[in-house]
Amino acid sequence: MDTLYHQTNRQIQEVQSLMGNLEKTDRQSVHLLENELQARIDQIFNHLERLEILASKEPPNRRQNAKLRVDQLKYDVQHLRTALQNFQHRRYNREAQDREREELMSRTFTTNDADTSIPIDETLQLNSNLHGAHRGMDDLLGSGSSILNGLRDQRSTLKGTHKKMLDVANMLGLSNTVMRLIERRATQDKFIMIGGMLLTCVFIFLVIRYLG
């Protein structure tokens, strides 16, 4: 199990390093890098499935620690997958906006005596302002989505860690007082995460309403 664990951890570090190249890669090659990152992330998830099986077969005195190590790897790769999805979403929006701008600039404007035409420069400026506002809102929504996904992942990880801590506590014979303190701390963490998610949702709603 240790060999596969270290191999998977090294792959996660390599993906993290490649993620830093997304913003610097040219438009013609960025989709190739995205495909490579997605393939590496899929392979990591396959390794994690094997690691979970191997962790469950560890001796009782090592099983809890092995599962915690696998959960940490899973948490890290989930964040990498979310970051890649957010980058792809922003790239698709930018490309769509560029196509619309090119279509607008290549369009032929005609006038007649009964109509008053809008100057092309003014129309382009208005269109540019609208695209800028949309891009800002898309980036904000992408960041909000990443925060919410992170909070959900943290909640799932904390729940799993809480259960495993209780199992370890039972194995070590800790007192009921310590058990209650652990449960109380877990409950407080849950309320803090829920409050953070609600505040994020309210903030995104207010920004969308303001920009709208």
C-alpha cells in the first residue's frame, strides 16, 4: 500500500504543478493541457479506489491511520478537479465573447431616411462594457462555486474524520467526557461551515442582482 500511496501523492503534486501552466498556455494548446490534466486526475481517482480497498485490509492498529491518509489524498484531488472545471468554464465564456465581438465588428450596418443609426464606436463600447460585466460575474460565480465545493468537501472530510476519531477513541478507551468534547467541537465546525455557505450564497445573490 505504501508504494501506491507515494506514487499517487507524487501524481497529485505533478498535477498541481501543471495547473500553474494553464493561464500561461496559448489558446491553440490549452485544450491539450486540459485533456492531459483530466486524464491524470482520472488515473488518480482509480488509484484512490485501490488504496481504499488496501486500507480496509490493513491490520486494526494501522487501519484508521491508513484511511485518514487516503481521505487526505482524495480531498486534495477533488480540489484540483474543481479548479480545472472552473478554468474551463471561464475559458469557454471568454471564447464565446470573443466570437460575438468578432461577429459584431464584421457586421455591415445600414441606415435609411426613416431610422436613426447608432454609431458603431458607441455600440462596440457598450458591447465591450457588457462583456466585461458578464466576465466579472462569471469569475465571481466560478469563485463562489469553488468555495461552496470546498466547503462541501471539508464537511465530508470532517464527518469522516469525526467518525474515525470516535472509533480510535473507543479503541483507546478514552473517557466519556473526552468523547463529548470531540462531538461538541464537530457540531460547532458544522455550524460554522453552514454559516459560511449561507453567507457565500447571499453574497453571490446580491452581486447578481446588482449587476442585473
